[in-house]
Amino acid sequence: MILKMHSSDPKTFRMGRRFRLYRREYDYYRHVAPLSPLRSPTLYWGNFANRTHRFALVLEDMSLTHQAPLSNSATPTEAQTAIRAAAHLHARYWNNVHEPHLAPFPDYLKQLRRLVQLGYLAYLPRVLSRFGDCFSDEQKRLAESYGMRIADHMDDMATGPRTFTHGDFRSANLFLEDGDGGSATAIDWQNCGMHSGLRDVTYFLSTSVSPQVRREIERDTLEEYHRALRVSGVEDYSFDDCWRDYRRVMLSCLIGPVITCGALELADASSYQTMRTGLQRTLAAVEELGADEFLPHRRRLFTVSNMFSVGSKAAYGVHKSMR
């Protein structure tokens, strides 16, 4: 068996409490896992303390399967197995995110967009200080410009299909099994919620495979993902729509590495290199796919969106100058 508990690191624990990560994972295993086409370890026992946010899960041991470490690249077969498994989950809830058992989970694109923008801008100066050599000058400008427009970009993504997503869909959180067609078991559901299904696809292909492998397989893998959606009953969603959403959502993949690299203490060399690898791969994917095309234009002057953007920019400038 595997025992999973809250973090003993105070900063990590505070972040988990602020974003309700432990509550979310506990609720996932209780409410969604029994209905999900994407397998997760069997839950033997779990408990969550509402007042303190301490929690514990006793889960099935997955040691007979294997993982592809983030420091390496998932193989094309592993990538296609993972993306196919994600498609089955996404098809189950495609434009159907109001089922009662999904009520405890956030809609990222509608409920958390401003909180995510503030978090990103709070950590970006630290990331540019720690990992500045990973960014070209143009990538630095894009990272800063995107920080002022995250909420608007999430509004734009919300115009497309939404579904239930894993939210941290990468090789370190997947156990893969060989066999006919392969299968995947996903762990670490702390970031699950409603989003574009392409969020899981872009996150995997931008972090868990090397840029070289991604370039070789991404078109075929997206076609496989689209086919799996169609077979599972998703209609009125063309491959052109899928490819456009893939490029548009790829821009949002800057959010995860920036918040993670900025928030966590990377005390050991292995953690530092893992985060660095993920950041470099993401920057390469965003640039090569021309995802900056989807950077939102400025909204009208006297709107809540524009005022929030202007305020964010001013706060970011002050925060950056103080470092």
C-alpha cells in the first residue's frame, strides 16, 4: 500500500491549503474516481480535516507498473498511451461539467483566473532570477506580457469546450502498463478541475517529452487524441478546432512552471534540474507553435478586465523592482 499525506514543508503546506489541493484530491477519490474512465489507484481509506487541511490517503501500490522520469523523455508509445487515456476522461465530461459529483471542483477558466494571474506575477521575478538563462529576450518579454493577460486568456479559452481534467498530467504522475494498446493509471489529483481538455494534452507534450520527440509526434498524437474523442461520442469538434485549441492552450502552459519554479524550495540538485527541464521544454513548445498569437489584445479602457490588467502591471513593476 501507499500512504499519502499533507506536506511537512510549511510553505508547500500553505500553498496546498490556499488552493485547496488536499481537499480536492480527497474529493476526487471519493466522488470521481469510481466513475472515471482514466484509472487511478484504488482508495482503501482516506480522511480530511476541514479545520486544519491535514489529510491522509491509503492507496493501492503501483510498483508493478513503470513511470518515465521527467528528466528523461517519454517515448512516442508512452506519450500516445497517456494522451489516449486522457481523451477517454475528457470525452466522459465533454461540455458536461455540471454533474452533481463535480460540484466540489473549481472551474479554472471562470473561477480562478484572477487568482492564477496574481500568483503567476508574484513568482515570475523569482523565476527570471533563478532560471533567467533559460529565457531568450523575446521569451522574457512574452512571459511578462502574458502575466498581465492571463485572466483574459483564460476567458478566451472558456469559449471553447470544457471538461474535467487532471490538471498536472505529466509522466511523473502516470503509471504505464504494457499490453494490447497500453493503459495508464494517474496519481496526484490535487490540481483537478474544469478546464479545456487540451490543458492535459499540452501539459504532457510540453513537459514529459523532449522537444525533438514532441516535434516528431505531436501532429500524429493530436490526431489520435481527436479520434479517441470521436470514438467516445464527442461530436461537432473538428481536428482543425482541436489543433487550434492545442496551440492556444499551449500558451497557458507557462503558468505551471512559473508558479512551481517560483513557489517551491529547490534545495537538492535533482529537483532543480527537473524544474529546469520542464521550463525549458515548455518555452520551446510555446515558441515553436507560435502560441504568442493567442496573447489577448487589450480590452476596452474602462472595463474590469482592463483595470485588473493595469493594476497587475503596476503591482508587478513594484514587486520586480524590490527584488
